[in-house]
Amino acid sequence: MSDHSADDARADDARAIDTYEVLIVGGGVAGLMAGVYTARASLDTVVVTADDPILTRNAHLENVPGFPAGVNPRLFLDMLRSQATRNGVDLRSGRVTRIDRVSDGAAADLPDARFVATVDRGDAVAAERVIAASWADAEYLEPLGVDLRAAGSKTYVEDDGLGRTSVEGVYAAGRIAERYHQTVIAAGHGAEVATTLIHDSAVPFYHDWVAPEGYFTDRGRDVPPGCEEVSETERRARERESMAAMREYFAEPHDERQRTHPSLVDDARGRLPEDE
Ligand SMILES: Cc1cc2nc3c(=O)[nH]c(=O)nc-3n(C[C@H](O)[C@H](O)[C@H](O)COP(=O)(O)OP(=O)(O)OC[C@H]3O[C@@H](n4cnc5c(N)ncnc54)[C@H](O)[C@@H]3O)c2cc1C
């Protein structure tokens, strides 16, 4: 039998922690949009998400921009997940059960991370910054001492109006930050909080804009950090790619069944519980 020394155990622990610049907890609309923004700003980003986002309970989504006749919410989430991964987000499933400061000794040998998250399935994740987008769970933030606000059965994360919590490097986005219970507001808030995080980090950033060729440079300006100028050929190529992708998404009705409130499981309409 091999002797597994303390040094070996420490080495195993080190291997089981993946380090990112940004950890986003929760892959609903807020977390996914936040990830699109941080990944596009070249911050190495992971989204760790547990169960289905609450939007899967919606029957038909009619008040988000860009869908005049509405959209199947499960399709909308598929498209958002794909948008996140195309832009470089690492999307993982698992529930974050606690987050500790690296300096508290949770993983003292992680020089590039301030926080380390314990995940119920899979490896722990260390990160320099964390966005909580985990409606309706804030319990894993308690070891950090983040200011929370209890309201009946719900707990919200307090923020400074731009997404920063009481703990430097920890942010909150979407419904968990007590924003209105609407999809576009949660998505927009994810983008806003991610932009705050980008401004707080060392990444040079002006705006996340894609502009036609010459928009800045023909006026004698450099293309600002975070922006891109694309040629007419490139613009056409991107347009064709987006048309093909949308045709595929909208070719057939979505095959996932309707979700409903967990208290209505096994009802006469045969609706599914949350965890199936
Ligand atoms: C029946 C119903 C119909 C609705 N219809 C509409 C509508 O028509 N129009 C509209 O604008 N809005 C609608 N909404 C509201 C909208 O769905 C929400 O406001 C919005 O989706 C909230 O997004 P969020 O990203 O903040 O939270 P969520 O989408 O809930 O995302 C949070 C994610 O975090 C995960 N998570 C939680 N804890 C952890 C943890 N510890 N570790 C890892 N992951 C975790 C959750 O599993 C979830 O996937 C509806 C809501 C319901 C319930």
C-alpha cells in the first residue's frame, strides 16, 4: 500500500483547484450576461451553476428586446449559454457551498486568487473576483461576511448601486441583488455589474463596442481598449454566421418540457419537478 504523505495530500489539493480571474456563481440571465462581458474583456471567467434558472418556469417570454412575437424561455437560455461559451466563458455545473478568503488559509498557496469556492460536484474554484448571481441562495457568502438583507423567506445581497458588495472583490447581480424580477433587468444588471468589475480590474477598458472600419481610426483616433473596428467583409461574414445560427435555433419547437413552481409537482398537467 502506498504511503500518501501530507505533502502528497497538499499537492492533490492544489491540483483540485482551478484558478480564474472571475468566478460567477449562478448561470441564469444575470450570471450569463455578466460572463459574456467579463470574458469579452479578456478576463478568464468561469460560471458555476446549480439547478435550472428560474426563467425555465416562464411559459413564453414576451418582454425581452429583439423578439417581436416572444421566444421560448428555454430556447432563450440555450442561446444565452451558447453566447457565453462562444465568448470564452467556462460553464460548469455544480453548487457553490461556501467561499473563503485565500488568506484565511483555505488555499494559502494561490498567489493569483483572493477567494476560493467549494463546489459540491467537481473541483474547487479559486478567483480574484466573484460575482454572486445565484438567486435565491446567498448562504455561501456568509464565511466572507458579505452584508446580506433578510426579507421574509428571501435573502438579498446588499450592494453600492453598481454591484460592489461590502467585501472588496465580491459583486452581486440580478435578482439576488434585489433588482426587479424581470429578465431584461437581470440581464442588464449582469452586464452593468460586470462592467463595474472590469473597471475595478487592471484591464484597460473603454466600452465593449464593435464599430465599422474607420469609425475611430479615420478620425485620427486609436481604437479604444475593449472596442473593435471590423471591415465590410468581416461584417458580412458575421451577419451570415448569425443568420445561419438563428435559422437553426428557430427551425423546430424546443423539445424541453414546461417547468412550473416546485409546489405543483406531479399535478394533473404532468408538469416536471425542478430537479428532473
Ligand atoms: C413563472 C415565472 C414567469 C416569469 N416570466 C417572466 C416574463 O415573462 N418576463 C420577464 O421579464 N421575467 C419573467 N420572470 C422573471 C425572470 O425569470 C427572473 O427575474 C430572472 O430570470 C432572474 O434572473 P437571475 O439570473 O437573477 O436568477 P436565476 O435565473 O434564478 O439564476 C440564478 C441561477 O443561480 C443558480 N444558483 C443558485 N444558488 C447557487 C449556488 N449556490 N451555486 C451555484 N449556482 C447557484 C440557480 O440554480 C440558477 O440557475 C418569470 C419568473 C417566473 C418564476
